[in-house]
Amino acid sequence: MRIARFVHDDTLGFGTVELAEDRGEHPDTISVLNGDPLVQPVQYTGERFLLDDVRLVAPVIPRSKVVAIGRNYAAHAAEFAHDVPETPMMFLKPNTSVIGPGEPIVYPTQTQAVDHEAELAIVIGRICKDVPAERVGEVIFGYTAANDVSARDLQSADGQWGRAKGFDTFCPLGPWIVTHLGVAEASDLGIRATVTRDGATIERQSSTTANMVHGIADLVSFVSSVMTLLPGDVILTGTPEGVGRIEPGDTVTIEIEGIGALANPVTPAQG
């Protein structure tokens, strides 16, 4: 199941997405749900819209937190001449950094070096603490694509990552949450980032989630040993090698096999 948040006629709602590739009866449509599926069982209203007639927004706005993992792909750590940490390296991104597909990444005036980072995102489905690795599948609601946008010069200057990764618009998520993937399936998905500039599209990142140093089960178990996780919390699982600069006028697209593509334009700050 693909669960999306969308706007139709200025009304925000949740729905399940059926694509043409599914070969179902209602290709490229969204079936409207009654309420938020993160807090109540899935119930359909009977309404259905064409995907072209709605605007998709971030599939989840975390009520609590976005927990991100650094240096979780060995090749990415190596491209910055860093060691791979023995235990997961955690940091937080504010929920105000979250945007959805098609929304602009705003290039802050305080930085001259903004990078994209393609990541698999885990969406938590229930309150949990100290989750054993073998039971992690019970607390995961689903998966989506993420872009851990980072102001690289501020990251170096500050010596910590809160400002560099915490700006508004620095956590695109989407296009929807896929709920039918198990932990094993999500642990071997292709992950890709492309940047379109002046009409040309260049591939920057191409890897697989199988290359994560700390896998999905270990990450959720580790994070939950530190802090209580709430429904709608998001865990970003780290980025593979190939991160690179984005500039105003670019469009950056994160694509994860079996999930979908998340595209966002980059715009300058206003004023």
C-alpha cells in the first residue's frame, strides 16, 4: 500500500495511491481515507481523485522528531576521509525542515555550499522503546524517500550539525509511504540521486540500501534504546557516496526502488 497526504480543492487529506504499473482497475488515482492512518485503522470514504488533480505534500509531518544517521555507508564516509563509527552516529533534524514533493528547497543566505543526500527514510508506526532487532518490523509503519539537505560549510564551521542540517526545507520526504515492504526487502533497494541543471540531468548517487553499515533493524533498535519513538517519527538511514552541490535553479530528484521518486526545485531565499 502507498499512503500519501494530498491537497484537493484546498482540503488536506490522506489516501492510498494506485499506479498504472499496478495494473489495477483505477490507474494513477488516489482513494481518500477517513482520517490519519497513523492513528486509526484504514477506512475509505469512497471518494477517488486522479493523481493529476491533486497536489502531493509530505506524506508525514513528524509530531515529534526526525532522527538522522551519519556516515552509515562506508564509501560516503571515505569520500570525506572519515572513519565509519562503530555505533550509529545520530543527530536530529527539526520537523520544520520537512517539505513534500515539488516544494522548493530554499537556499539559505548563511551558506555557500549546500549538498543533497539521498536516503531511505523509516516511518515509525507505534510508540516504542528498547525494541529488540528481531521485532523491529512490528513498529515500522512504512518507508519513503528522503533528502538530508546539508549546508556543508556550516557543518565544518560549527563542529556539529544542528544548524547545517536544520534549516527550513532541508528535509524533503515523499512522494508517499510504502507500507508493504518488510525489513528484509527494504534492506536491498536501489537508491539514486540526480540533479537537473540548465536542462541536463546528471546522476550523482547510485547505490543500494544493502550497503548500509548498520541495517534497518539495528538502527531502529539502537535509536529506540536512546529515546522513545512515537507514531510518525522518521529515521533517516544515511546516504551513499556521490553527494554533491545543488544551486538555485536546480532540481534534485531522489529515487528509491520500489518506493518512488521525490523531486524538489532549489530556489534562493527571498528578501
